[in-house]
Amino acid sequence: MQKCGFREVLSVPSHVIQRVPIYILYKIMPVFLSRIDNFLLKNWPFGLLDISSHEIKVFKQQGEKEEEKISGVIYSSNYFEKEFDGQKSKKKHYNNKVRNVLAMISPIKKAEKILDIGTCSGTFAFECAKHNCNVIGTDLSAIAIKKCNEISSKKKIENAKFIVCSADKQPFQDEHFDKIIMGDIAEHLKPKIFQRTIKECHRLLKNGGSLIIYTPNKYHLFELLKKNNFLLKKNPTHINLLSKKDICKVLKKNEFKILEAYFRPSHLPVYGVLEEVLINIPIFGNLFRRRICIVAKK
């Protein structure tokens, strides 16, 4: 008896057999993923655009690791634990930055839509949520986002959601947000990504919407010491320290109108008072201008 191959038994031409995997990949899988995406969209009240299930799955797998590589920098789980601990214990540094950012974003109206880019431990997102607005915190770290969602679920904070995405590629509709916060994130972004993020903020903001930026001043004494690893340890996650002039230049290039641009002192009790006194001294005053605070309008 002559043995028959698989194709002969089924009487299916070889070119059809070869196309079966391609058909499954390009016809069936998109339908399957689309249904999952549609389910997410229907159950997401903040205007989220399509994020493929594959991307979400990959992010979750990354979140299970002890560390992540973001913008070429390794972020360990210990890094994020310190951030969450600072929020929980409400240390002076935490209280200081919350006070400074809330001063720029206030008043927060009920039902306003606020985006917190580079949310990390959700510091600003959780604070804004207390004012009955709708907040979304985004971060490229799946470790941080997973923890934020756990806190939100545990405390039953229904008006704060957290998702994983890149700062310069936010999955939301045009002109969707009233306000956007970039607090302690600019220094973690590569120059080109920072510029693209500002452009993305312009797309996402409603006409008349506000962009709030809060970041260390690259000319401050502490940052100069850290840069040279002298007395203070260099922070490897700060890859793009900026000056107020640097930020304003990018904002103007992207058609933002700058409403406020000023400096705030550090959280250190004695040194902070000294900074308040010396902050306005010409030339040398830059050494005591700790935090850059900018409010820009679309």
C-alpha cells in the first residue's frame, strides 16, 4: 500500500496549508484582540483609546520582575518602595512637593479631568482625587502602576485610575483633559522624549487647559554637587536636569502661554529659610533656587 502524506489524506493543496497560520494571525487574532479592547473601552470612563491586549500582557510580565529598565536606567523595586513609603509616612519632602504642586493646580473643580504624567507612587493623583475630580496617572513602570492600582482598590478610590504608557505617547483623545501635571518627571526623561511629551500635552489639553511642571533646577547647589559626586551622591535616574529657561523655551515652541514661572525652596527647615533669603541674589541666587514651578496655558 502506498503511504499517503498529510496533505494527500486531506486532499488539501499545499498552498492552502501554508496560508492557514497567516489566516489565523491576520484574521482571527485581530478580531479576538479587538473584542477585548472594546470591552476595556466600554468599561473605562475616561476616554481611553485602544491599547492592545498584547501590550498590557507584556507590561504585566515586566511588573512581576524585581527591576525595570526605563530610558536606559535600571529602576529596582526598592526605588519604588521608597517612593510609596514616603507617601504613606507623609515625610517633609512629600508634604513640601504636594503643597507646591497643589498651589499651582488649584482650584480643582469637581468633575475636572486631570492627567498625572510620570505618576510613580501616585502622589499628585491621589491628592487631586480628594477634590472629586477624575484623575488618571500614567507611568512607564508596571511595578509602580500595579501598586497604585492596588492602593486605589484597597482604599476604594473610584475617581483615580492608573495605566502603563510612555510619557510621550498617551492613549487618550485630543483635547480630553482640563489639567496635566508633570511633577518630578522631566528630569527622568531624555531630552527628545521631554520635548515630545510637551507636544503631547498640547494635544491632550482642552483649549484653555493648564500644564503644571515641577522639577529640580539644574543650577541648584545640591544638583551641582550630585553631578560631580561630591558630598552628595549622584542620582542615576536624573538624566535630564533642566533650567527654567530650558523649559520655557520648549513650552513656547509648542505654543504654550506661560502664566507663572518661579522657584520654591527645598524642604530642609534651616536651609530652606536660607534659600528664601538668597534666592533673588543676581547670578549666585541660582545656587539656592531649588525647585522650578511653571504653569502654562494652551
